[in-house]
Amino acid sequence: MKLKPMFAIDPRSVGPCPSVVARPPAPRMSSPCKLLACLLLIPLAGCGEAMANATGTAKVPPGGATANHERLQGTIELDAGNGLAVLRSMATTFDPQLGKQVAARLESGQGQRQIERANQRVQAATGGKGPDMAGQVQAIADSYAGKTVYTSDIRHVAIVGQYTVSLDAKLPQGARAVLSLRLHEKDFSLKSATLSYYPDAADMFSAFASAKSGPDAVSVRIDSFERINDTTFAMQGSFQASHLKPAALAKKLQGRSLDRVQGRFSFAEIPLKPGL
């Protein structure tokens, strides 16, 4: 299904977005995820962007690389006042042997030392015996073995009769942008949109956010929207927003603002995730 009409949204006509579809901040990286990152030096979705950034500059030890494969989902070309930057959204398919590789490293001397240090920190913080850290790390690795993890996706939210699209792209050592779109479930026309801009992709909480409604809300134009198959969409368009303010948790950005952010997005692979 390909929709030819170009949808545009008038920010002044959009009310506050329902809280049920609000996208929460990326979670802090848990101790098991940190251990897995240290053992394998790989990014793992669901454990926070920080793990990928924390391990991105580390050197993989001999024989330590995993056969993970990345592919481009799409791009966001964005100008936040410092010139045009091309941010990328990636899908990662993890090595089917990830569980076996982690098991081998947990049995190594280095792996056991890391587990012991983690257990000591947990015990010191809780004043008692902590969880089975090695078991948690192994369980995470087993659950991701052979799976593909997507940065950007679309979900059906039946309770409010809409689809929510999250277009999330970044530079490896630069900015990150998350453009969130809400579409009518019947004709996929645009209901509302928000934009979050992170000057430093490694800092998950320091973001500038567009207004949810009113004259400063982000304006989006969808040039094309296509359903590739039952589980995949593609879309292209442009956006612009004015007077972005620091998000609630962005303490480092207090007192600052972005006068204008504008750009284009082009995505060839947006998977349909389980609905809410």
C-alpha cells in the first residue's frame, strides 16, 4: 500500500498528546548489561544507548569479536544550527552463537574476576547477597542470540486508534534525534508529532524537546508512506521545529534553547512491533 497524498500537520490544531503513547527516556544500563558489554564489547538494545557508546572506542581482544551484522534502516538529515548532519538508524542482528560465546567468557579467568567484582558491588550496595549476576548475563546473551534489534519502529495503539512511529537516528560520536509521529489507524494521516534532539548521543537524559502543541510544535510533512509487507513500512518526509526547550531531566541544558531545528527523514525499513 502506497499513499500518494502528502500529509502536513498544523501544530496549532493539535492538542496535548495522550500520555499512554509517550515514549519513556532510555533506561539506565543495568549491571548485567554492563558486564555483558565488558565481556563482548558489543551494543545491546534494551540496556541503554550508553553501553554502545561506552564500548565503541574499546579495542576488541584477539578472538573476542562477535559476528553481529548491522544494516541501515534509514537516515535523518538534520540542521540544529551547526550545519547539516546525517544521522543513521541501524538494525543489528546478533550472532546466533552469542550465548555460547558468553558462556565461554564467563568461564575464563577475566570473566570470573568481572563477575566477582560485580557481586561485591551489589553486596556492598544492598548489604546482603545479590542476584546471580553470571546467570543474568547468560540469560541476556541467550535471549538476544540470533535476534535482530531495531532502532526505529512503528506500533499500533488500538486503545487510542493510532499508530506511533519512532524514528531514532544518531552519529556514533555526535548528536541523536528522535522524531515521534502519531498516525490515524485508518488512513495513516498525521495526527501529531514531537522531536527530541540530543547534542551528545551518549548522554541519554540531556535533550532538547519540541512543544507538544501550539505554534512551537514540530511541523512534519510526509512525502511518501508505503507498506512493504505485513511487518515493514517505509516513509520519507521533512520536519521543522522552533524554540526547543530542555527536557525535564536535562539538567545540563537548563537555561539553553534551540531556536530552530529542521531536516528530512528517509527510512526504507520500519518494522511493525507488537501493539499496545
